[in-house]
Amino acid sequence: MKKLLFIAAILLFVSSCANDDDTVIQLENSDLQGDWSMTSETEVENETWKVTYTFSLSGGFEAVTTYKNQESNALIGYGYKREGSYSFKQDSIIIITEKEFVLPSDSDYYVEDSSELEELDVFYSNTMGYSLTENRSKLTLKYKPCGPLENCVTETILFKE
């Protein structure tokens, strides 16, 4: 009987710990504060791109796409940047973009210095769902469904740096 109780206690402990990472919590500015990113390889050998969102406690954000040499981890260029603000409404995050910095028309897919990006004055808003794991290490931004002929992303997964 003691063995059975011991096994039941271990199973209860293991199953309660296994799902801690998947519990969704309500976001606050302090939950987002700092750098969140995702990284992927490019089509060029030994090169990666990284998108980093930096959220401030005051409600501002910056998103930057950078390119690095995979072997040396040296920064080799910038592809995109945007700035603005964010807020929360019920179960959604609202990101308002006020400035975009894009590649000049004569550039391939990155420039060596971020000052070479061309500034655009814009103002648009994206409202998306979100989930943040209980340990606050994984943020998933969930976009609205696309039309049948549109090619779009359904979600972006960012990890706390």
C-alpha cells in the first residue's frame, strides 16, 4: 500500500510540474519589459537573421531585424526597424507603429549601419492575441486570420533574452 501511495504522489508531482510552462497569464507592462527575440538561418551560408522586440515599462517599443555571421556572431547588417507604443485591451495587445525604417531601394536585403535605413512616417495599429508562459520566457503573438488568397503569418513566437 505504501508503494502505491508513493507512486501516486510521484505521478501527481510530475504531472503538476510538466504543465507550468504552458499556463497563460494576463500581461502587464512589467511582463514585457526588456528584449524578446526570434532567430532563424537565412539562405546565405553561415548567416542568421534575428528580430528583436524591445518593450519599455512606459509602453514604448522598438523592433529591429539584424543579420549576423553565424560562426563569429558578428553583426553584419540591419534589415528593418520600427518604433511606437503598445497597450493591452482585454485578451489582446495593441501595437501602434509610428515610424518605420526600411531598406533603401538600391540595397539587397540589409545595410551595414542602421543609419542607412530610410525613415518612413507612418501610423498604423495591429491588434493581436497573445500568450505568455507562466515562467515569462515565451511570448506568442497571435494574428487575425487571413483571407483565402493571402500569404500571412498566423503567429510569432518570441523568447525573453
